[in-house]
Amino acid sequence: MEDKKVVSLIDRYLERHAFSNQLIDEKPSSKLGQIVIIPAFEEDSLIATLESLYACEKPKCALEVIVVFNASEHSETSSITINQKARLELEKWYSSLSQAWFKIHTIEQNNLPAKHAGVGLARKIGMDEAVRRFLQLGRDGLLICFDADSRCHQNYLTAIEQHFEIQVNTPACSIYFEHPTAGKDFDSEVYEGIVAYELHLRYYKQALAFVQLPYAFHTVGSSMAVKTSAYCKQGGMNKRKAGEDFYFLQKFIKSGNFTELNSSTVIPSPRPSHRVPFGTGRSIAEMQQNKRQLDESYAWENVLLLKEVLQDVGKWYTGQFQAHPLFEEFYGREKWLSSIEQIRANSTSLESFRKRFFNWFDAFQCLKFMHFLRDTNATQKPLIEEVPKLLRANGLMIKEKHESLYSLLMRLREIDQKGLI
């Protein structure tokens, strides 16, 4: 995209969608090409996270890190005190650095509207400010989302730079991740829990790929990057308190040319948390309280049923309005027929029909349908039983016995990284 078009697009976005006015006064380096955005709430320290970024190989461009310390207007005084202490520690650490290409800015927003305060809004504030930084340069720079408790491999920044240089048409990408599965930072049950949780994530993502759905991608907030122009074109980050990453990335997946970056690794934390209503931290916390089992996932027979349902998409385009009974029950036959007829009326080919159909039956609808099948067809089943079915269905070698959740996770990581499904 030409610089003038970038400037016009950014101007229009900021005028219509920005949450706040400019928050950073210092002018950006003329070489700025990447900005990492980190939301921070009640973080005792961010030094280890920032050291991980600082230890990265230097990209060709200059880099900025924007840390958004945030809290709700109703937050406890102790939460704000933790934010302020972490910010002072960060600024002291940053003052000792000598690399000019690595610059950190901190934003403090400790009085956000309670209705929206949370990770989504914090990401949005930082990303919008990053957009302003690139506006000053008229440049279509990269916005990189990271978390305050994540780490990364040393080639993280250069891999992102190279990915977007090679994938010139991609608006955004998800970045390969691996939770730590052992260590001294957490109790053993946390590591056991995160093995099961990540295995579920990869099992579901690879099940969608097996069914050949166009949105078989991971959507992890600490592991994604997007071009400034694409960010503005799609209306920016949402204000959701959880799941902001899922809804954010779906916009780019639907727009086409979304990609995966598998040449580097983000290491998200497995720590338990009650700060969000769902997600990794909440799942681990509920496991510790015996409120949730993490070693179960969607029954493979429900995945096969989904595949059976979607084999009829081509028939629907030609006017053969027959669907699996459970799919019709999920939507209601009249609603389903009305939607399909409307999609047909606006489609000039099978290809356009399929695209419109999967914009309607999108990743969120698919997830709801899988939950419906869980409740009406086959309940959750142990991952130790279901993951081997996925592997065998894809013709991948697997032992019949002696498989553990850990060894299955290692297999699915390899499959994800190499794109074998």
C-alpha cells in the first residue's frame, strides 16, 4: 500500500475508532518498523518478559515496546499500587539499556470505564497508540501483540520481519507458541494441566483442519501480529474482557491471506488467573479448584459428524436443501433454509457460495455447534483416547499403547509447526 493511502486509512480509523487522544509525545525513529504491545494489570514485574525481547536478534528496523498499565475505575487501590511499582521498576531497568534500536514507552490508564476495562481495551489503547506512531512516519508498520508474562525465542523479531517480507499479501498472522511443560515456577499440577489444555487447543485446531474449514488457526493473544493498514481497515481491536484475540483474528481470517508464522516461538505462561472469565489462566485456576477437567475434549465422532454435515455444502448451492438432522435442529430448519437461500441469492459461483457460507457458519458458530453436539450427540471424551483417532484419520503413525498426554502434545506440536494437517 502506498504511503498516502496508509496515511488516509490511519487518519480515518483514528478519527472514528480511537479510544483516546495521543498518549506518547516523543517522536518515533525514522527507522521504526515494529511495535510490540503489552497490556499489564497487577503484574509484580515485567523485567523477565522485557529481557526476553531485549535478548532477541536485532531486526533491520527499529523497535518500540508499548506497555499499557491499566486498571478499572473500580479497581482496588492495591491493584493500582502494583501497577505503579512495576512501572517504576521497568523504567529503572530501561534506563540502564544502551541499544538505541530498542525503545520502551509506558502508558498508565488506571481509571478505565468499568464496563470495558480489561485486556481487550488495554490492547486497543496500546495498538491505537502504535498506529499513531506509524502515522507520523506514513508507514505500514507491524503491530505485534505480546503478554506481560510471556517469553520468546531469540529469532522472534527477525522471524516476524522476514515473514511479512515474504508473505507480502498477508494482513496478519498467528505465531507458533509452546507453553512450558516443566519447571520450578509452578506446582507440578499446573504443568500437568497446561499440557492437557494446550493439547485440547491443538486437537481442536487440527480437527478443524481435518474437516477442511477455512478458519483452522490458533487465536492466542500473546502470539499474533498484524499490519497497521489491515488493523485500521478492520476497525481495530475490540474491548472484550476475554476472547478479544479470537474475535480480533477472525476478521483477518475472513478477509483472506491470513498466515501462520512457525519459524519462531512464543512461550506463554501457564499461570492460573481469575482476572478473565475464560481462557488459559481461568482454566488452570478452575482445574486447581476441582471445578474443571482439562484432560477431555470434543468426541471424535462429533468431528466426523461435522465433516459429514459440511460435505453437503456443494449440494446446497445447487438447491438440494437437505442437511444432517442435528444441523437443522441446531439452527432450526426455517432459519437454516432462509439463511442458505439468502447466501445462494448473493453468490455467482460455488466458490463465492462457499466463502459466504463460511462467513455465516464461522468459527464462533462452529464452536457453538460443537458444544451443541457435545450436549446432544456425544459428551466430552478423554484426550488420551480422541487424539490418536485424529492422528490415525490423517494417516500419521502412532503407537497403539503407552501414549501419554505429554507425548501426544509433542506430536501435535510437530504437526502444527510443520503444517502436516
